[in-house]
Amino acid sequence: MPDYELALDAVQDGEILPLADILAELNKTHPGEVVEVELEYDFGRRVYEIELITPEGLLIEVDLDAATGKILEVEEDD
């Protein structure tokens, strides 16, 4: 089964939040232009890994718990 179908099933089953909801919340604390999104299994749970360019021009990666939307880690990429 393709990744997008697994993600869709997880959203429909209530296991993870829809990406649109995650991005809307993320924009409140870390605004910027999203350049890449991945749904991974990390930290013992499903994690949205979102890379974005901040208004200051920095490339950062924000890892969020896909089920709750809680920010797990923010790191600046080189």
C-alpha cells in the first residue's frame, strides 16, 4: 500500500491528525514556507517531519507528534 494511503487510513481511523490541521497550528508558532513534509515513525510514534523556510530565511525542521500535534523537536538545518 502506498504511503499516502497509509496516511489517509490513519487519519480516517483517528490515529493521526490531518496534515492541514498540523500545518495551521505550526504556522502559529513557526511561520514560513513549507518545503517538505514526511510522515515517519520515530520517537516510538508517528511523526510529521516538516521542513520550512522561516521569514528570516532559515531552513528548519520541526518534528511533531502526528496524533496530538505536539512539537517534539525543532532543529536548524544547514
